[in-house]
Amino acid sequence: MTSARPRPLVAGNWKMNGNKLSARVFAAIIQGYDAALRSKVELLICPPATLTVTFGVVAVGSGVSVGGQDCHVKASGAHTGDVSAPQLADAGASYVIVGHSERRADHGETDAVVRAKALAARDAWLTPVVCVGETRGQREGGNALDVVRAQLAGSLPETANGDDLVVAYEPVWAIGTGLTPTPAQVAEVHAAIRAALVERYGEAGAAIRILYGGSVKPDNAFDLLSVSHVDGALVGGASLEAADFLAIADYYR
């Protein structure tokens, strides 16, 4: 089995934030993504759907990828208010987040729905970023690993080649709270995720990038990104400021 570490990915999830003027922030991220940083890490910004086309145009030739925050399981149809994976790809996206805890909680998305969305993303030649993570109660009850393993089993596609899938571990209790797990806790979960990926996909499982997400900031990025089997970050609020987002990515410089 290969021991080469996957190329890191630092992704920004803008959630329901941003407007046309936010293109200035995205342009600043692109400007800071110099050749030295580009050789070390991939950057991805997932803006709200209203900005996907704008960011897709601005990103051309920059090396910065653009992604969606969710997609429908169907490629088209009578689904008012939804966005399909082919539409995201047409707008310039190359990734899409699926199964974020806010989607699971606010919209009742099950593992089966998340898997269907991941497959829809692949059908449109998008790379799905599948999110998993436990609640505070599940963590305090000692069930974090069981919860994450179950989410992986139910949410991931049956096959993967390594480049066509990203997994993001986001403990629900650390998202937007300012709380973060200890490096030892992150290491335990990421090791369990890696083992599950290798068991499921064989050698390809070693090449799948596993991101950590949950209150990632410039002042804790070094501790979190230096953990074994952490291949980058899924950044929330800190990705809305170019300087903060680039400071996190600069760990890899």
C-alpha cells in the first residue's frame, strides 16, 4: 500500500454569507495563492449558490477551485429552490459539499440521502466532500467513533479511486462555537476514518483526503493540521476573510 500523503486541501465553506462585493475577498485569496503555496496545497472556496458563476469566472486560471455547498439528488426536474450537480458544474464548480451537519439537522438529511447526493455529484464530474461528525452528547457519551463509522458506512459511495472523494470530519459541537477537540481527539477520529476508508476501498482509501472542520482559525491551524491523517481543513467563518483563510493555508508553505 502506498504511504504517500495525499495533496492537502484547504476548503472554505461560506455558508449563507456573501454578496457580489464578496468577489473582492475571493480575488484577494487568489492573489495570495502564489506559486510557492500552489505547489504545496490546493485551495477551494464554496460560496452560496448565487455567487457560483461569478466565482467560477474569477477563478479561471488561478488554480483556486470553486465548489457548491449542496446539490439535489436529481440532475433536473420539478424541485423548486434546489440546485443540481450539473448546474453547479455548468457554473464552474468542481466540488460540492454534501452531508454537512447543518443540512442533516436543518433538512433532515439521512445517510442514504447524502450518499445519493455524492453519487449525483460524481455523475456530474464533481468531487463530493462528504461530511461526518458527532454531536456533543454523542462525544460525551463515548460514542463518537461509532457514530462516525456509521455515517461513513451509510453516506459514502460504494467505490472510490482516491481522487473522486473527500471526507470531512466536523464534530457538530465544534462548528461555529469556538470549541475545538484536542489534537489527540482529532487524531483518534481521523485514524478511525482512514482505517474505514482503507477497509472499504483498499489502496485507494489511503489516497482519499480527510479534512478537519470545526472552528479552524489561524491560531489553531498548526496544531490541527499537523495531526496524522489530517489532509487539510474545511474552514467556516475564517474563510470569509482572505487574510485568515490564507494564514491557515500557509501552514503548508
